[in-house]
Amino acid sequence: MTGTGVDLPVARVLLDTPVPHLDRPFDYLVPPELDVAAGVGTRVTVRFGGQEMHGWVWERSRTTTHPGRLTALRRVVSDLPVLPEATRRLVDAVAVRAAGTRSDVIRLAVPARHATTERSERGKAEPEPPTWTAPEADAQGWGAYEGGAGLLTALAGGGAPRAAWSVLPEREGLVRGWVALVAEAAAASLASGRGVLVIVATTDQAEAVAAALAAELDGEPVVTLAAEHGPARRYRAFLRLLLGHTRVAVGTRAAAFAPVRDLGLMVLWDDGDDRLDERHAPYVHARTVLALRSGLEGAGLLLAAHSRSVEAQSYVEAGWAGDLRAPRALVRRALPRVEVPGEIELGAEGASGRARIPSLAHRAVREALADGPVLVQVPRGGYAPVVACARCRTAARCPSCAGPLSMDREGRVTCRWCGRLLGAFACASCGNHALRMVSVGSARTAEELGRAFPGVPVVVSGARESHGIIDEVDDAPRLVVATPGAEPTALGGYRAALLLDGAALSARPDLGAVGEAMRRWSNAVVLVQPGARVILLGGAEPTAAQALVRWDQPGLARRELAERAELHLPPAWRTARLDGPRRAVDAVLAEAAAAGYEVLGPVEAPPARGQTARAGEVRGLVRAPVSRGRELAALLRVRSRERSARREEPLRVELDPTVLW
């Protein structure tokens, strides 16, 4: 960077603080000795309010509106511009949409500086990138999907295609897996001189996908960007992208901001996974970040999954993204046969038809075990994850944090939120001391199956198990009991699968329960051999069950979207959830109602997980048509700043939350 002290002596600095009313640039004088180092996007320290604070140079200017004498910058932490223009624009867009502060967004976008790593990476010469030729779509690759060949052509030509991609499982001789196809799409983007970004839910997934992409893109460096990797490794990956040493990145949700140069393609795998949703301010989903980035940077976007989220379908219905899926004939050849026994079939089984695992399921499992492993998906882990009073059937709650209680096979009762071990239980409603199991977890299911199939090995996979999640099993006959998301892959595929307790997933009174159930079922179904049997049991929601039988996840998402439009729920409508003191929530709700928005509440706010309810804390909702979404976000952002400036207790504002009440 050349000197700019004469022409641009003013640095507009964004402070590193989450305080809403300080979310604006402040003008500082750039001393001549810092002129070259204090470039736009660099980290600096300044004097503010009598103390030294960190910040970022948001822009340089010739003039200032500050009426007095400008304070000079104290120090440039590093002359490396960690906030390039594309990132600053994205930070602005995310903060506006989420009614948040830019410093909260930057916390996600820019990892903490690691000086030693920075010195070593900046000393390396920028490598010459390999030259790529755009691949051709063949019958087992993108040619297997309607519109897949056009997507490759658009990427290779510098276009920005966007699509919701219904992915088939890998089948030898029929269709390649999703990572191999992403590698082909990445090669097309690289052939146009542009970079690639792939986002997944977990660090383990990111490392596996990065390794697979590196193998497919032989000669093209691939970096993994994940918070779990620690400061040095994460900052090294960030710098390699920022400095242009690497053009392909794979990461977890915060990597949606990764500074990939000349971005051409973004892929989000399984966008319905709630681990892609940021738990802290600004409470933004990786899907939202990538959608905004696609528009700002002109990059292609693939929302890829075996299922289809309502949010992804909303992009399709709006015409913003295409619908990328395989022909029905190929779908039937690639997938197992899903069955949902009805009342007639279960009634024909006699008394066993009313059992949690009826005799028809036992026969299917026994037949499949003759050839190899069988998968049993159980919605909940543990032994008895939900218990209630044996006398009045009131749900058992922890006396400390009001969390749900669970019981292990030794009869010990613990809280699922705070982990407290209860010495004795006393029902808050009737005083009874006895408990009964309301639901059966994976450990108890494995115990029951072990008795039903003596001599057959039973393996349990789940985060709550002492051995954790199992990655894969061989093709030997065995029963594999797993919670959703913890299903191991089986060599050659499972020979059959049981999906138990369907109502526990699909009939919950939560926004998106049906879509989440479909996502978890679909991810289990694709692990089963083509033509094998998958039996869904337990009173699953009928619409979702039939969509699974037809393998029509987009159809279910379309139906869910239409219902949400009728009920004025996201993503069909923008919805803001407000948590805070009653007086503050009441004031914002009244103003929103006067402005023509729909308001609901306030009601007493439920306690946060592992915490007791705060006295006087309430929750309210404000709803607006999508056309007024930016206006609603702006209103809430202004009110947050005003409350902050008056030093009033802040409101917690979350736009388009997955949990409304």
C-alpha cells in the first residue's frame, strides 16, 4: 500500500465492542508514521472513553464531520488487511439482516490474530495455481441430475448458478457420491479462475470432506477452517485464503465468511442441520450468510442434502434458486423400499402389532441379518431419557434448573440440562416418589433387541454412549442401534433398517419438527442397500411418512412452506423474537403494532437451557411480510441502539428463530 497521509488523513474506525450504540465508525487522525500500515481493513488500537480499545479501519477519508480535534491512532496491530472489501460488505449485510452489531459479525468472520503464524505465512511466496479444464457431465456424475450439465457449464463460464440439490447416495455403477460431484463443480469453478467454499456442520465432517476434495482435485491445495482447530491452525488457514495461497476451503458455520479470493462456488451440505445455526449474536444461519454472499459477490450456491429444508424450498419457490434432482427412474434404482405399516397390517399381527417393535418388523430384521448388518434408528439416546411421576404422570423435572430428568439402567436419576444426580425424587404435583419411563432410549432399545435376537451382536452408537459415535461397521450380521446423526456407515450398506418412534420426531409441537424428522429419516435411509426394506414405525406424522415412502422431500417442504405462509411464520414471513424486561418488550411491541406489524405476546419467557427463569423476563413476537423484513430489522436495530445509549437493560433480538416460544 502506498502512502495516503496527504490525501486520506482520517481513519474511520469500527470499535471492537458489542455495545449497539457504538456500532458506527469513529474518526481518528492517522499519524504520518502509521500512514502506510493503517490500511483499510487492518486492526488498530485507539483511545476511546478514557481507555484503549481495539478496532478495525473501516475506511480512509479526506474529511471528517467531527467538530473538534481528532485523536490520533495509537497503534496498528498488524498492517495485514484482514477485512477486505468483500468481507466488509458481507459484514454490513449480515448485521442489517439480523438487526445485530458489526463487531459480533466480525467475531465470526475473523479469527483471533496469531502473530507467529502471521509472520511465517506472510513470508511465503504466492504459489502459481494449477490450470484447470472444465469437466464434462457424464451419466454417473452431474448428468444424472436434471440441470446438472447446465450447472457445470455455467460455473466454467464464470456464471453464478444457484440451486437446491436433492442428493442421491453413492451407488457403484449408478451415481457417484456428493463429494465427488462437488469436486467436479469445484474444478469447473477453478477453470474459470475462481475459488470454492464448502460448509459442513462439524469439524470431523470438514476434515473428511477436505481430504476427499484434495484427493479428487489432485494438485490443488485445500484448507480446513474450523474453530475447534485452535488459534494457530485456524489463523493459518484464514491467512492462506486471504493471501491467495489457497483457493479451496472447507469449514464449519463461521467459515461462511472465509476470505476466498474471486469466489465462484459455495456449497452448503445438509443445510437443515441445526449445528449450522449460530447460537450467539447475531444468531445467523450459515445458509443466510451464503445466500447474502452469493448476491454480493456473484458466486454460485448449492444447498445440497438428501432431504430439503423449508428455507431452501423457499428460495426455489421465489425463483431465486433452481431445483436440482434426479429423474424418478434413477431414484427408484438407487434407494431402498420404505414401508409404513398401517392399522390393517399391524392389526393382522394381533397383540404384537401394538408393540413398539411389532412382529412384522422382527421378521424383517431376522431375514436381513442372514445377509449382513441391520440399522435401528432411535430418536433419543440413553436408557430412559424421559421419565414421569408413576402416579399422576406429570413430567419429572429437576428441582434445581427445571430441566427434564432421565434414568439410566442402574436406576440413577439425573438432570439432562445441569447433570445433577438426584438422591430421591418427589413429584411437585402429588408428592409421589416413584418414576415411570415415558420414552425408551437407544441403550434400553439395544438391551431389548439383545434379548429378542440372542447370539446377534448389538452395537450402540451415540454421543451419550461411553464410546461415543461409531464411524463405520463391517458387513458382518449385527444390529446397529443409533441416534439420528450417529449412524455408522456399513460396508456394502445395511441390509434393512427400522426407524422407531416416528411420532417422537415428527409430532413435536416445534416449528420445523416435520422437516427435521424427514431430514433425519432420509439420512438413515440412504445408508441402506438399494431395494432393501426400511420400516418406519411409531405413529409418524402421516404427511411426512408418505413423503418418505415416495422420496418426495421437496414436495413435503413445499407443503410446509405453504402452511407457514398461511400462519405467517418464517421463512414465508420475517419473524423477530424479543426477550427482555416486560416494560421494554411491551414498548417495542406497541411501536411495532402501530407501524402495522403483527405482534404476539408477551408471555413469560422460558428459562434458558440449564438455567432458572429470570423474574420479569418475557417474550414477544413481531411478524412482517418478507417485503417489509428489512424495515422490521432496521426498527429493531434502532431500538437496541437507543436502549444501549440510555444504559437500559438490553433486549435479546433474534430474527427468524427456529424456536418461537
